[in-house]
Amino acid sequence: MSNQKASSPKIIVVDFDGTIVEHAYPKIGKEMLFAFATLKALQAKGHKLILWTIRTGHLLDEAVEFCKQNGVEFYTVNKNFPDEEWTPDTPRKLNADIFIDDRNIGGFPGWSQIWQMLHPEGGNFQHILTNPEAHHNYKKTSFFKKIFRKK
């Protein structure tokens, strides 16, 4: 285990399409590899998660329900606080410590790397792929392809 200090709980804003699930808007895409496992582990560490998405109406309700069915309930959705009322004076920018979005500079690094960036000290969460068939975006490279691939 690393001797790095554990980070304090943060407010983390998370995008839905292309981040929690693959892009299939307006449908709900397949879960990104380790998305829900990482989100649940972040919540277990005390982080507050805010879902921030372009989805509205029934499309938003479907996304929130999909997350709930996969064990993740957000602190709030598309707003800073659960009781926040939207008015024309409400700022569109969220007050957060970290934003996780596939539109970041450099793109989406993957949930395993996000976990390692936020918790380099390690912890109980293990990124173990138990069912590769459940994640078609997981591609296991054979030993021979690794050795003989063109660089």
C-alpha cells in the first residue's frame, strides 16, 4: 500500500452519456467498464456525487432510474443542492471540486484511472473484471499481440 495520504471527501460532478454509459443518446448506452463499481466506491469514501447531464424530462428520469437500479443514487441531479430551486438567476455552473466528463481535454481516461487519481492511497476497492462479456468495451489483448504489435 502506498504511503500517500488519503484525500478528503469531495463534491464530484459526473456526466452520464459517454462517461457512465457509452454514447447512445437518446437511448441509454451500455455501462462503461467499472463505472458503477467506481461510483459506489467513491460514495463509500464519503464523496458527494452530482449527476450533471444534458438530459431533461423523461430522458433524465430514465438515466437517474438506470443509475439507481445499478446501486448509485446521486446527492443531487443537475443542481448544486437537493433543495435548490432553479430561477433565471441560478448559475448554470456547479460548485464542485472535480468534474468527470468524456469531453475533458484528453478525453475520458476510464474509471480505473479515475479511481487511482482520486485515491492513490488504495483502499478496499479492487478493479477486478469478473464478467468481460458484460462489457463489450473491454478488449483483452493476447500475449502474442502485445509482443508483436507494431509500434
